[in-house]
Amino acid sequence: MTTLRISQSAHLRLTLLASVAVSVISANAAHAQTASTPGAAPAPAVNDVIVTGTRQTGQKAKNSPTPIVVISGAALQQTGQVDLRAALEQLSPNITQPVYVPNGGGFKDTLTIDGLNPDQVLVLVNGKRRHSSANIGASAGPQQGVTGVDLDMIPVSAIDHIEILKAGDSAQYGSDAIAGVINIILKSASQGGSISTTEGQYETKGGFSRDLAGNVGTNLGQNGFLNISGEYSGHDHTNNRFYNPLDKLADDRDYNAFSTNREDLSVNTGYYVSDDLEFYGFATYAHRDGGQFELPRNGTVLPLIYPNGFTPQQSIAEDDYSITGGVKGKNLLGWDWDLSSTYGSDFDDIGIFESANTGLYKATGYTPTSFHLYNLTSTELTNNLDFTRPIFVPVLPAPLNISFGGEERHEGYDIGAGDYDSYVDGGSQAAPGLAPASAGNHGRDVFGTYLDLATKITPQWQVDAAGRFEHYTDAGNTTNAKLSTRYDLSPQVAFRASFGTGFDAPSLAQEFLTTVAVGPTSASGLLAANSSAAQSLGASRLRPEQSTNFNIGTVLNPIPNANVTIDAYQIDVRDRIVAGGTASGAAALAALSQIGFSLGGLSGNQVTASYFTNGAATRTRGVDIVGSYLQDLADYGAVKWDLSGNINDTELLSVVKRSNGTPSLNAQQEHWLTTAAPKFKFTAGGNWQGEKWGLSLHENLYGPTSDELTNYSPAGKVLSTTVFARFNEGIKYTTDVAIHYKLARNLQLSLGANNLFDAYPDKVPVGNQYEGLKYDIQSSQIGILGGFYYVNVSYKF
């Protein structure tokens, strides 16, 4: 069976990481110790002071006029997930992640809020904008054309807590904040630390995983701190064997998910020169080697080289880093101020091996079996200057907090071409390389300024207002505003509401990157909107997405240690950027030929091409419910009960028509926008911690989804872009459980399972299984690999 090739440089980096961080390797454990003293449970996270969605000092989540959820680092570790994206999906009901993204797009780990795109979620680290991944989803589906922030480039061991603002906030933060904001706050402890290891795998599908992580804090003299975290995470290929009934192959084939090895390092530091002046900095670095099996080719494709067939494996060598330096102070003519610069970069070297260029072999009698396909580099340099101060106004019961500032950002996106053999004569099997016509260096500058006002009209009534102007050198100007308010009827009952406008600028990848995915019997191209190939099919220059969002909710504290929030929302997105304008046959072949790509033996009716377009307007409505209760059991410890849920629905308000009068989206693409995400998701359970033993148990309920499937058998219109087969995915349940035992005061053993009872998605009809893939990876609510079972050992010092 084909295995992932791990370079010597990857082993060297791992050895170096282990030696630099002997005790640096953190508590990314599946279920780390949840209390500082035996028999005690953690306090509800809603009491934590927040810095997201507000510029007021000392604001708490429970008093916020907008819905904010605070997730502690301990809660992340209790999920048993070693990847940050998966942990957040398990903890927050309105966060989802794609089940599986083929053709290299799944090497990055992005997530969505309320069923919107990862590009529409802003990610901050310590309040500073995080750079996007360079990698883009190539294959058709809800994630096609998405870049987003790769959360797994940040070690879980480095995280103190995460603040999730579940409302659009472009007025404060700018582009990407249509669906919400995720602010990752790094640990800043100046003493202590932890180390942990986690190992596990899927019950019958393999996929052995191992994780080693740690964290340590130390003083910098008497006035500073240095906190370092490190992590190694490795995942082997999973093995999901299947039989393809369409071509009547006698043997099973292997269909395997990703294999990765990743090393992460994080540093957070600060130093007080005086009570009024602090220098600070933080940085992350991650390297990932990964491999993904593509669909197999049988022995008739290239019998002299692969007599038994072959399964190409796409590979990635990725380096991702970010560094922030800043200085902040107090009492500058009465103002608090913060000056910072952040530089982030993601470099992806994409290749494929155990492949072949069959067109080149036919022409010359020779083909390589390994190819460099292309390389991508995404960079962002962001400079911020912020001022804030409270001003006492005699007629107001609280100070008027005034904040203003500016941001300058340069974004770059570089595309490098592949080997000549990777794109000539049809290119390498499964994933052809990029021709020089698609390569180039691209960039833009962004300038923004904002004003934020917050105060109380009465002791019970608070009001926040913000406005922001931004200029993009490629996408023009945008002005956005936000108004939020909260009224406390009593200490037990409060109401809150917000209204805002937002925007999401097209990514440079959407403007300039072209990708092609090739299967055994079909090929699809996703064309850059600014390319002549896309324009030949009717594409035009991309505009920013525009949004309007409403939120209204209530906060209830009915009894001590209990908290319930209920928030309803509506998000309208206009000029939504989607992959549309799909063409097939001769038009698709002609467009792909303009970018230097030929399709070898595939005919026109097996080929499609699409491009990015401002093709639709959508409306997303939903309700979030979050409740928790901390129950003291005296000598038997304590239990934190929790219930959270999200009800979500997206409807299509309009679809833009192309110049020939046909809609930009077909029925399949419309369903990816409206029904691919679950209609609801609920999680209920609790965490019990006694003196020695602990138990975490949660039940997850996923609502139905639906899709319009492509037809692959003679029973339907094969590979049609207009006629599809409706497929409805039923309600799904999964159970997550973990048992932990304190072997010593600071040493804990945990055994756990995610998806304990090995639940799977529904199977699609045979005529809609591409090459025997029996699940619909576009609309499945849960993974296609079943239950995952693990053991963890963690130590705190």
C-alpha cells in the first residue's frame, strides 16, 4: 500500500523541537485535569473578562451586548481532539467543519459559523488579525474556492482561552467578519507548565494518531514573562476499502484520507518597562508534511509501468509562521494606546507521486512518476495604531468610552508554476500542474480607520456604536456600521440586540488562482476570476460581498451557578462570491486550453469549468441556545452540566444571470449554499470531577441535510451540469465520552472515544457513487470513518 514519504528535514525539525522544548511540550491532552484542587470543577467560562467585540476594559461575557462564548483551554483539551478545528466544532453548535475535502484542499483546517464560508469568519490571535492559508479548495462543493485561516497551525497547548463573537462585526474589525469573530488568546503564565501525550485510532479504519504537546512559563526578570508551547501531531492514512460496482472490478480498492505530520511552536512574551509602558510580542511557527490518496486508476491505464493499477498521492510541504511585535501604554494625554505590527506567511509546495502523465507517455514513451505541481505563498503585513479612553459625562451614569484607530495592511499572493511534465499533454494523473500562464505575483494594499463609542444611558441600559471605513486598492471603498444595546431588567434577566453591516473582500486566491482536478473519468477546472479563460465564459471583476446582520437575544441567570443565553440572528449576504458560471463540453475545453492545460484522453462531455462570481444573495436565519449549570456534589466533587444548540436555515434570495441569460448557479450549487449544512445541531451532557475520578459524557444530535448528486451511471444523465439526483441525509447521533483517573496529584490518565458507537453517514445510490465512493462528502454531517478511540497521559508541573 502507498505510504506517506516523510523527509529527513521533517525528522530534524521534530528532533529540534523536542530538544528545545524538553518541558515545553504542552497540555494538548484529550482530557486534561479540569480543576486546580481535588473535587472542584471549573467556574463557568461566562464569567471571564473579554476583549472581543468591545474595546472597554473589564467587560465580561455575561454582561456583553452581543453574544460571545468563552471556551477555556481546559475545555478544548477535554474534547479528546488534538486539532483545534475539531475541538471547536465539538464545543460550539454553530461551528461546523467539512467532513472531507479532496484534491489537496483538505490539507488546511478551516471552519464555518452558521453555515457560511470560512472566508467569512475573522480569526484573531491576541486581538491581532491572523493571515489566511495559501491553499485553496479545488474540488466542487461547499468549500470550493475557500482559503480561510488554518487553525491547526496554532498549537492547542498554547491557548489560554478562545472568545467567539457570534455576530458580524466588520465595523470594528474589517473584512471577513460577516459570520463572526474567533479570537485566540495565548497563555501568558510566568511559571508552571504541562506535558501530555495522546494516541488513538479509528476502530476499523486505522488512521493511528499520536500527539506530544507541552507548555512552560518563566519570568523575564521581575517585570516580564515568557510562555512557550510546542506540539508534534501525526496522523496515518485511514483505510476505507470499497468496491466500485460501475466498472465491476474484481478486487477492492483503497480509499484513504489524509496522512500528516505537523510540528507547531508558539511563543508569547511581555515586559513592563513601567506601570504605564509594556513591550509585547508573540509568534507561531508550524511545518506540515502531508499526503492524500486520490482516486485509483486500474491496470489498463498504464500497464507497462503500473500493471496492477496505481493510486496517485498528492503531497504538501508547508511552512506557516506569524510574528507580532508591539508596544502599548497608558496616560498619553489621557489616552491608552497600542502600536503593533504583524507579519504572517503561509507557503505550500504541492506535488504528486505514484502518478504518471499518460499523454506524455503516449507521445514519447516516457513519463515521470513524481511531479512538482505548483507552489503558493500567502503573506500579510498589518500595522495597527489604536487609542482609547473613558470620558466622564455628567449626564451619564457611566463613562463614555471612546476608541479610534487605523490599520494598514499589505497582502501578497504568489503562484509558482509546476514542472513542465506536470502540465503538458494532459498533465499528471489526478492533479495536473499549473502552467506558467497561471503563475504570477500579486498584491494589494488596504487602509482602514474606525471609531467606537460605548456607554450607559441608564444604570441598566448600555449602548455601543461603531463605524469603519476601508479602502482596497483592488476592490474599492466600503463603509460599515454597528449598533448594539443591552438592557438588564434584573440580575436574573437581560435583553440584548445588535444591528450591523459588513463586507468580505474577494481573496487574492479567488482573483488569481486557477486549479484543475482530474478523476479517472472526468475533470473540472476552477478559473481565476481575473483570468482571460474565466472572462471567455462570462466572468467579470469580483466585488466585495456586502452583508446586513440582526441579532436579538436574552440572558438568563435563574439560579446561582446557572446561565442561559438565547439569541436569534439574521444574516443577509449580497454579491456572495461563489463558484458558478459552469460550462461543459467545447466551451470548457477552450477555456482550459487558454491556461495551458490539455486533457489528454478525456472528451468534452467529461469536462467542466467554472469561475468565481458575485453570483447570489442569501439569507441565513437561526437561533443559538447555550446553557450551563455548575452543581456542587460536596464530597463527591462537582458536575458542570451543559446544553447548547443551533437551529440554522439559509435561503437563496436571488441568483445573478450571466450575459447569455442563464443563471450563474445550477441546482447543485444552490443546494451547496442552502442545504449542505445541518438544519440544527444540539449537544447535551456534563463533566464530573471527583477527587480521583472524572467523567465527561456528551450526546450530539445533527439535523438533516440534502444535496443534488451528480449522475455517474447510465440510469441518469451522466455528468450532467443541469440534471441531478436529490439525496436526503437523515438525522444523525454521536456520543463522546472520556474517563479520567488521577494516578498522582499532577498526573492523569484518560481513556475516551469520539463517536463511541461508530455512526456513519447514509450511503448514496450506486448510480451516484463516483468510482465507488459511497458517502456524500458534500452534505454529510459526521465523518466517514466512524468512531475514534484514544488514550491520554498528562502531567502538570
